[in-house]
Amino acid sequence: MEQASAGGGSMRGRSAVAAPPRWTATRASVWLTTAGFTLLAAGLTTLSLSAVFAQRRIPTVKVQAGLTELGISATLYAAYLTAVLACFAIGCFTIAGVIARRRPDDAMARFASLLLIAMGAANAPTIDAMVARYPALAVPGQVAAGLLWTGLVLFFLLFPDGRFTPAWMRVGASVWLVAGASVFLLASDTLTGPTTLAGGLIVLIGLVAGAGVQIYRYLRRSNPVQRQQTKWVVSGIAGAVLCQLLFILPASFFPSLTRPGTGALLNDLMEITGVTLGYLLIPITLGIAILRHRLWEIDILLNRALVYGVLTASVIGFYVLLVGGLGTLLHERSQPILALVATGLIAVLFQPWRNRLQLAANRFLYGERDDPYAVISRLGQRWGQTAAPHDTLVSIVTTVAEALKLPYAAIALPDHDGFTVTADIGTIPVAPIRLPLSYGQEIAGELHLGPRAPGEALTAADRRLLADLAPLAGAAIHAARLSGDLQQSRERLVTTREEERRRLRRDLHDGLGPALAAQTLKVGSARALLIRDPAAADHLLAALEHDMQTVLADIRRLVYHLRPPALDDLGLVGALRDTSSQLTHAARPDDRSPLHIRLLAPDPLPSLPAAVEVAAYRIVQEALTNVVRHAQAETCQVALRLSSDTLEIEIADDGIGLPTARPSGVGLASMRERATELGGTLRTESGAGGGTRVLACLPLPANRLLPDTAP
């Protein structure tokens, strides 16, 4: 806002100056509303807690028996339970105050603080007790409980960004509010939650819709930060439900907890204490979600909550089904036997079932990091469906992002400026995690990954899966690069071929064509003068002879550029001897004595593929030319060594060696290019005793050494 105002004209500047008073007034009104609501909630809480104390001072017969056995007064019992419920209310109020203070301009934070105040004041045990003791306060209690349920449903519809998502949920929420208000206004019962069937159905519909909205947001709309907030809230709700199961259901399986005496007293204390403190997880995690969701890792906690929550529910359900169901069908005397059998089966099945639940929870939260075989198998299937090398890289990043449930994955390939992203999926984070991908001893590329949440690092399990995928990715990058190089080589070959054809056409059309046409005219003129003026005809024929020699030289030049004729006339060794002889007698720039060139080659040398012969001839020719021009050498040795798959060429001289500061010239680049075109190598180095050594290795196709056809 400030930047926008500063960047505008004077009117924007005046608007920016006038804004603070308006925001101050808005903030003051928010604080006054919150303070008033808090005072009303505090008064309601005080009345309800006093009602709880009065109600618990008259315990049930079963609890009273336990108090008598332990010698505990009813007043102490009532004070303890009242203190537990007061801790819940104080915790809700405290967290609401912290949220309101830390996020005063955040509408969702203000709504959450009001919801926590309502939760602390209008929870079911306290409202029940207040309405029972003060019947005249039934309507305020009904309104408070209705506001609590309404706030809970709206919270699930709006969290975490304060907007209805999808947008049409705004209409659905309006219809739900009208229906709920109508039912609550018509209800006449004490409202610890909705007490009528219609009210219960409306609340259930609202909660189901809120859960569906949260799932939709998490899967489709939420960014990583919002997903982290949702995880915190879900973990708090799951923890509260799990505590309720753990502290309420045991009485259904252990009859001693329902008999009058110590068992009933302990059950009552554990139930109220455990459930109340368990529900305190909801305001705590809600506060963390709004204020500190980036500071603590929630995934491990949520993972354990999912596993052990489902495990507990499964054990309880299995026990109830086996003991309760079969006990009803069989005689009551079989109950101890069924309980023993159920306990044994649970002990046997507990660990395998826990392992399965752990794998399912890991897959839900982290993807398939614990099942690398499935990931690699799916990657192989996708590779089988790709046609282009780039599609292979896209399949890698897609598989990694899906397997680890990451918001972003990319592959970057090296270039002259570092690394450039070639294939990616998702939205790039501010600081992606970079992992090197190697093939052999070289870095083939980098894998860029977006963390599941800002600042979250990869776990050991994530890195194990990536370590399994890295060699495959490196090989795929290498293959894609080879394919790209091959395509570029094909393009260069086509381009070179067409350029050569253009040159030949130009030379034939612009050189030989006009020359032959002129010679045809001269022949006609000579024939006309042959009888009338023999001297003129003879002069014209002499000029025609010179022109024909020039044309013949042009034709030989064209043929020489296509392939040196000496290779066909003399063979590779003979052509090299001829070139060496010519350069030996060539004039030296420094007027020194002629260069002595020695040629060592197999005798006889088998016929080689035409491309290898031309490359070898041109490399030696260029190397010897450099020796004559620059090396100031006295002797030079050319050696050809032939193996089953390689022709090795070595040119060594005793000259001044390679210059240290001068860059490589065109001739050296041309030699290296000729070797590389055939898949070979060429290197130059200074000799051990001085001079220069050029070593070229040209590969020979398998079984392509041709038989010697020389006579």
C-alpha cells in the first residue's frame, strides 16, 4: 500500500497520509468489540464455573462412594474439576488475546480470537451446569452455544485465508445460517449443542461441508504455507478426538470403572481431566497455525496422530465387534473366553496393522518415498511412453514431484552461464533445494526441488529415494544430451552438404559454364577464319588452348576439394609421401635448410574408409604446413599406427614448441574438427625434449578395414 501510494501523484500521497487515522479508528472499534465480547464471555464463564462447582459438590452415588473410600471431601472434588474447566477457559482466553494482539489487522485472526473466546465460555460442561442451576439463563446459554457452533462451522469454511472457497460456498453458508438460526430460535431445550434432530442435522451438514472445503483447499488451492496451517489445526482436532476416545471408551470395556467406589471416581476424574486437556489442543494448535506455523515441524506429529488414532479406533472397534457381537449371540458365560481370544488376536495383529497404517500415513504425507520400487517402476513406464528426449526429463521431474509430494521439481543442464532449467513442474520457490546429478565422473545436471513448506529440509527417507533416482536421472540427462548432439550433428551435416552443393553449383555455373560457352564461340570463329585467314585462326586456336588449360585447372581444383586425387592414385601412404616431398623442397620463411620429414607407416597399409583417409590426409597436411611455417624445426616424423579399431596419427618435430600465450589458430581448430567429426580425438602437446607433438586418434568402424585393392 505504501509503495503504491508513493508511486502515484499528489492525490495518492494525500490518501496515504489520511490512511493512518482511518486504520486507527478501525483498530479501536475492533478492540472495543473484542473487549466487550470478552467481558460478556468472562461473566458467562464465571457464572458457569460457579454452577459447575455447585453441581459437583453433590456428586453421584457411585462417585460419592469413591470419595468416602479415599477420604476426599466433595468440596475438594468439586474444586478440582472446576479448576480443570477453568484452565481450559483461561487457555482459550489467553491464546485469543495473543492472537488479537499479534494480528490486529488480520480479519481471520480476529475471527479466530472471537471463536476461542466463545469456546472458552460456552463449552458443553459449563453451559449445561449453568442452565441447570440458573434456568432463567437458558436463553443466553442457548445463544452462546449457538454462536459457538456457528463460529466453528464458519471457521472451517473460511480458514486459512478468510475467503469462501469455492466462491459459491458464500451462498451455501448464507442458507445454512438462516436454517440454523430458525432452528435455534424455535428450540426450547437446554442447548449444550443442538438438542433437536433438526439442529443436530444442520450442524452435521455444516461440519461436513467445512471438512469438504478444507480437503478441497488443501488439494487444489492452498499454497505450502496454508497447507502447513491446515496441518496444525487438523492435528489439534485429531488429538482432541483421540483423547476423547482414550478417556471415555475404557469404561465400556472395564466394568470395574462403572461400579460404585474408587473405580467410578477415578473414571470420572480421568474422563473430565483427559477430555478437557485434550480439547485444549485445539486452541493451542489454532494459535500456532496463525502465529508460529513456520517454526515447528507438524508433519511428524500429524503422522503419529493419524497412525495411532486409526490404530486405537481399529483396536476398539475390533474388540467391541468380537466381544460384544459374538457375546450377544453366544451365552453370557462365554464373555471371559471371548475377551481373552480378542486380546490375543489384537496382540498378534497389532504390529502388522501398525506397519500398514504407518506406510499409508507416510504415503499420505510424504508420497512414495518409502516405496522406491514403485517410483522407479512408474518412471520406467513413463519413459516407455516418451518420444522426445525432453519428454524424458519432464517425466523425471513429474515422477519426483508426485512421489515426494513436492510443490516444485526441475532439471537444470549446464551451459556457459552455469545451469539453465530445461524441464520443470509446479511453481518455483524462492530458494529451491539443489542436488547434483552425475554421470560417470562428470556433473550431468542439477535437480531443483521445492520444499513442502518454507524452510523445510529434505528428510533422510527423501534423500534415500533421491539417491536411488539420481543415477537414472543422470543417465537420462546424458542420453538426452547425446541425442541433442546427434541431432545437431545431423543438422550440421545437412547444412554442410547443401553449402557444398551451392559452392559446386556456383563454381560450375559462374566459372566453367561461361568459360565453355566462350570457347564454343572461339571454335566457331576459328573455323570461319581457317580458310580465309589461317594466321588469325591459328592465333585464335592458341588462345583457345590456353583457355582450355585454365578450365582444366579449375576442374582439377574442384575435384581436389572434393577428394585429393593423390589418395586414389597413390593411396594414403603414397599421398603423404608426395606431400612430404613437396614440403621438404618448399622455401622456408627463414631461408634455413630444407625440412627433413620421415614417414613411418605399416607396409602395406590396408585400404581404409574414404572418410578416414581424407581426415588423416588433411590432418597430416595441415600439421606439416604448420611445422614448415612456424616450428623452425630441422626434422619431423609422421607415424601411422593401425589397430583393429583405431588409426593413430602422430606428428612430432624438434622445433621451438607451442607458444604459451598465443591462442590456437584456424589450422589447429580445423584438424580437431576433422577428428571430432569421425568420433575421434586430437591433442597437441610439447615434446619431452622440445618441439611439438600432435596425436590424432580416428576410430574405425567394426569390420570396416577394407581389403587392399591395389594391384
